[in-house]
Amino acid sequence: MAQMQTGAEGMQSLPALLQRNAAQFADAPAYREKEFGIWQCWTWAETAKEIEALALGLINLGVNEGDFVAIIGRNRPYLYWSMVAAQAVGAVPVPLYQDAVAEEMAYVLGHCGARFVIVGDQEQADKVIEIQDQLHQFEHMIYLDPRGMRKYDHTQLHQFSHIQDQGRAAHDELIGELNKRQSKLDYDSTCVMLYTSGTTGKPKGVVLSNRNVIQSAKNSAEFDHLTQGENILSYLPMAWVGDFIFSIGQAYWCGFCVNCPESQDTMMTDLREIGPTYFFAPPRVFEGQLTNVMIRMEDAGALKRKMFHHFLAHAKKVGGDILDGRPVGLMDRLKYALGNVLVYGPLKDTLGYGRIRVGYTAGEAIGPEIFDFYRSLGINLKQLYGQTEATVFITVQPDGEVRADTVGVPAPEVEIKIDDSGEIHYRSPGTFVEYFNNPESTASTKDPEGWVATGDAGFFEEGSGHLRIIDRAKDVGKMADGSMFAPKYVENKLKFYPDILEAVLFGNGRDRCVAFINIDLTAVGNWAERNNIAYASYQELAGHPKVLETIRSHVSAVNKSVAEDPMLSGCQVHRFVVLHKELDADDGEMTRTRKVRRRIVEEKFDDIITALYDGSEKVSTVTEVTYEDGRKGSIKATLTIVDADVKPGAVHKVAAE
Amino acid sequence: MLDNSVSYVTDDGRTIGGVVMEMKNITLRFGGVVAIQDISFDIREGEIRAIIGPNGAGKSSMLNVISGFYVPQEGEVLFHGKRRPPMRPYEVARQGIARTFQNIALFEGMSVLDNVMTGRLNYMKTGLFSQALWKGKAEAEETENREVVEKVIDFLEIQHIRKTPVARLPYGLKKRVELARALAAEPKLLLLDEPMAGMNVEEKEDMSRFILDVNDEFGTTIALIEHDMGVVMDLSDRVVVMDYGKKIGDGTPDEVRNNQDVIDAYLGVSHD
């Protein structure tokens, strides 16, 4: 397919790109959303009209240039339009995580001083109403889904479609103002403000300019040869920078179609129906799908199961090489082609990856087996490394140079240097403008020359020039005997087991390491069902002796492989507990993007850590939990502490000082 | 007592209309057993009316009288002011009455969508032959009815199980599918037989939310039987309390809560 980004040169804002798309790809689909069981579609021309009506409505409502407009809800075309409309009127869109509890929202809304909030439904509206007394600048709320909203006091509350209607009615009167405001937008205007979830401290508002967003979108689209014909499924949180770049930045640059699922629960069905050509998911989605496939194959007939495993073994042997264009023998190619007809093709269709050209995973390390599984099927799954402050892209893996253990080479126009302590720094067109109202943090993160410290430690691999990430720089520590402590390395090895959802390693400054483990309820629950193990709750399953035995075998296997690494053999897990609850963002133990907040977990479960070190066999603990609606409760548990097999670190060397 | 013909507005802004259904001195006997004894009460348009009582009080029998499944030996049922003759279940459905069952009564082997579609049966006019051919009118009719069904599916948030066979669903979801089927019939009067039975707290909260939303969004009149006093008191506009086939209380949740007979029936009294 021809590259079709012509005419986009010199476009310096999203509204300008929208005009280009509306003119050039008028009848091509821009948005689809499944509603009432049918995929509803809007073309670029229709989208431009909808956004214009909304923008006029916002002016009519009193939105001024420089105002902040918060947007909260699940991925829906209307909310994407809201972001572009907010920019069109000179305001700054601020998307929020929809699963945040009211207090978290209060902080962000108060910090940016949002005058306007656009919400998806009653649930989000209720949260904002709950905290509105704390928000001095808050004036109006616009809601999308009118269900349950009829009886609310409507002096400050407006239905989305009414705002658009008012905008249309005031068209002649306000269009001049809208055009004037739009024409003022340039590369230095703020495109969006995104709050970083932050593994430590309060969230920070990352200000991204049009230059950041459009240049990053352009470079990455060219890198992967994205065209106007792509289809993506937008299901990741709108407040996350990745979604903003894929579903808005690249979509507007290329003019491709953004598809929104019917609800969070239907994502897998919708994925299959859309069959995206370009796909992005955190490792846990791929892990979950693989687990599902394997579980379902266990239930399949003997013939199917045999065929599946036979061809999968073949794919494992040659699939990756075929994808990377390396030489593969004719017979193997023929057999792979047959496998494609019998197994790989149907499997990819079932997963929704039948048409995929480029797939990315990022955010966390992905297990090599999982990564290779998808690649061996012929799915071009790659890894990238990035962060909000970089407008996503720092490094990416080029086609044909994809490996599970690196994150690729510097993305186009990105410069990278690694300082003496091993921390990665970068400079790129995507480098953020500033942290909003926080000059100290801005100065400590970004130096005057534009170099940004990532906080991650890593190194370039000799020969390939690929970047490898070791860990968060501040998480890397030293054990009591001076050997290196890199928790992520061990945690990832543990998490590659389907039974283990999350692991947290402790041991900085101590003489040995201990770990917390969360079981994966899907995988372990399925295993329990198969083995006739009855359980009433997550807590009971997590404490079952047989589960502990299984996890113990995983931990011991990980210890064995860790022991082989001369630098890290001190990081073997001596003792561990399987936690009685899942680490959860609602309890502050994880970020909204599901990264463990190590310090908070360490403080909160201090009693368990003490027990892990003092040799006790059991520990009783009470943990406070927060329910989805913000109420608090507590759970009591007595946890069994398990000793794992530890290999003598044969080559255990004390790192040279 | 309120005037039957006059409508009024509740505290939360809903309009409650005049009486739609009136039970007059109903007595129902099974052989020598008197299940219901001389009970009278009414159901007003747009209200949520609960019937509560201890086990064996005759609640389900009462609901079956309302739905026309049982014909009482004495007394009469007035629907929109007219005396209702004995009817077959489908005739009741055509009058705009739909119900759910205490023990879920779904087609286990069929998908959720097909189950909910059966709720539209009364709106399907084309014959067997044209349905089989699925041309012209039959096709248009299905599309039309599917739209209604999809709105219900969206309303009850069961999109993710649209194509799932009912047999594979957990209990709480089955209850919701049953409610969906009843709603698909676009009833004026919805009868719910223990909608929260066997549910956990979270499922009860969800179900309560849906019941309130149905009443609020569509203005559907709802009569329900329920064990869980907390839920009933929160949901209902008016409550009838039964014990051993007799009515021992009738009024707003507050009135009923303070009624000594009701307290005795629930907490028990010493017989000395």
C-alpha cells in the first residue's frame, strides 16, 4: 500500500491534521465503536463535523484558551473527539485514568485546576461530584451516557449531545472565533497534559507540545511503514501516553481507523471481529491469551491436540527465522506452510491476529517463551522502550532484529547516552516540555541541553547495538556482602511462570533475598479445578499447601538459573510467601499502569518481611483494602512462609568496589 | 389512604400514577390448605411494590395470582379497573406483564441472545414458513426486535456474554439474563420472584441498581418478592407484609418497619 502521509508536512496541530484528513480521506473510516451489537462508523468527514460541533459547544459553554479540560472514561470515539475539540478551542486536554478512586482524581483535577470535566458515565460523574467541594476552579461537567443522570441537578451538568447541539445552533456566531483560535495553534502549543502514574510520590503532569506528539507520531509511523489503511483497537487507558500516541497521534498523522470496543469485557471478541493490522498490548495481555489457548487445547480432542503440538514444535523451530527472513530449508518451509493452513492461521484468527502487520509490547518485560510463541506463528511482535516524558519512543526493535532480551535500537531522531552510574539518558523531538507547575522536578529530570534522565539502568550490547535494561536505577542496590541486587531481573524470571502474576523481591542491604508472590487466579484456578481442589476464595487458594508446593518448585527453578549468573547469584530467593491478596492500584500498591510501588509494598507489609527474615514459619497479618467504590475494609490472614532451594553460588563473586 | 386516581411525585422525583392492579379479598386454597386468606392491596403505576414475609407466608402464591397463573377461589383481580377473567400465560404476557422466576427458568442450551430474543415472541407476527425462509418481512421483523433486545443487553451490561450458552454462566449472571428476557417484552408491569435469592452482597447491589434503573428509565411498574429486608426497604415505595397467608402490614417501608405485627412475625413472639 502506498504511503499516504503526503500533505501532512507543515501541519502543526491535531485540528490541522483533522482538516487534512477530512479533505483527503473524507470517506475513509476514522472511528468505529461497537454499540448495540453493531459496529457504528464515522468517516473522517463526519468526525470533523462532530468535533467542530463539540468545539463550538465548548466555546459556547465558556471554555477559554489555556483552560484545562479533564477527560475521564473508557475508550470511546466521543472522548477522543473531546481531546481534539479541547485543543481546537485552545484548551488543554487532560485525560485521567477511569479506574482511579475519587481522592486520586481530586489531586489531579486540583493540581491542574480543571474548569471543565468531560466524563463517560454516571460512575465517573459521581466521583467528580463527590470531590467537587475540593475543586475550586471546577465549573462544568459534561457527560456522555445519560443513563441514571436524569435526576441530577443540571445547573453545572450537561449532556454531551446537547453541548454539540448548542454548538451547531451557534455555528454562524462562533465559527469565526473557533477558526481564530485554531489558527493560533502551532508546534509549541500544548497538545495534551498527561499525569504520570509515578512509582513514587504524587503524579506529575507531563506537558507535551504539538511538536512532541506530531514529530513522534511521524517518526514512528515512518519507522514501521504505517499507512492510512491500518486498523487499531483502542482499549488501553486513555490517560496513558501510549494510547494517546497510537489512537490520536499516529491515527491523525496517518489517517487510519481507531476502533473502540463495546465494553471492557468484550475486548477479546471485538479484537477478533476487527482483526487489527497494528496492535499494542502490555505483556499480560499476550500472557493471558497464551494461557487461554493452552487451557482450551487441554480440553480439545486427541487428534487436534496432537496436531496443535506437532505444528507448534515446528513453528518454534523455524517460524521465527522465516519471519526474520533468514534462510530456511524448502521442506521446513513447506511444512510451515501446511501448518499455517491447519494450525497457525486458524489460531491467529481466533486470537484476532489474522491481519496483524506490526505488534508491540512494552511496559514490562515479556517472557521469552511467550514472545517467541507469537513470533513463531508469524506475528511480527516487537518490543519498544519508552516513557511519558519521551512521548513514548526511546528505543524500538527494527523488523528482522527482534529479540526477547533487548529493547532495540534508538528510535529515529533519538539520541541516547549512558552515564557513569549506568543510567540511561535521552534527547529527542519527543522530549517533554515540562512538569506542570513543578520547576524543581523538571530541572532535576531534564538538563538545560534537553537530556532527560530515565531513571533506568541499562547498557548497549556490543555487536548488535541494542539496548538492554537492567532495572530501575534506584531499585538496583547492593546486598550486605556487596554483590549486586537487581530485583526486576529475578521478578521477571518468576513472572514468566503462568502461575505467578506478580513477584516482589526484597534484599537490598541484607544478607539474603526474600520474595512476595501473587498467584495468577486464572491459571492456578484452572489447575485447581483439574485436580479437584476446592477453594472458596482467592485467599484460600493462595494458601493451599499444593499451590505453595508448586510455587516453591518454580522459585527453586528460578534460583537455579539465577545462580548461573556470576553477578546476580546473590539474588536467589531464600524464603517467600504467597500473598493473601492481589497487589492492587486501588490500595496504592501498584500504579495504574500496574507497576509495583516497591516502597509502599515494603512499608505496608513490613510485618511479613520481618517474619521472612526472622525465621518464623507462619505470620498473621491484617491488611487494609480499598474497594472499587472507595470504601475501606480489612482482611486478616495467616500466611505460611516457605523455604526455597538455594543453589550454592559456585561463582559468587563480590562485585569489585 | 391515597386517592386511587391521583398521581403523586416521590421524594426522588418519580411520578407515581393511579392504580393499575387491584387485588380484592383474594382467597386461594389448595385442597384444604389456605395459601392466601382474604388479602386486598393495590399496585400503582410506576411504583416498586414489594411483597415480603417469612417462609411459607404465601408470597409466591400471591405473585402467581397477580400473574394470572393461579385463579383464586374467592375475590377478584382488577387490571386497569376491569375484572380480569382467567387467562392463559401468553394472554397475560400480551397484556404487558412479564416476570422472572425464583428458580431460574431459562433455555440452558441456548445463547444469552437467543434467550432474550424469546422475550420478543409476542411482537413477532410472521409465520413459521416465512421465518424459515427468512426473507423480506421476517428479516425486517427480526432486525427490529433485535434492536430492542440489544438495548436491553446494553442496559443490563451483558454484552460480553451475548453469544455464551446460558448453561455456562454463573448464577448471578443467569438472574440478570432472566431479567433481560423479561425486559425485552417491554412490560408495563414486571414481576420479580426473589430477584436477589442466593446472591452475594456485590451481586445484590448490582441487581438493586438495575431494578431501580429499570423503574427510573422506562417507568416500569415493578412488583417483587424478596427475603432480604434491607434490600426491600431500600428499593420499594410500598411494602405488603404477609404471614401465614394473611396480610399483616401494608405501607411505606417506614410504616411497615414500625408495625408491631410485622416485628412479631419476623422476630417471633413468645406464646404464653
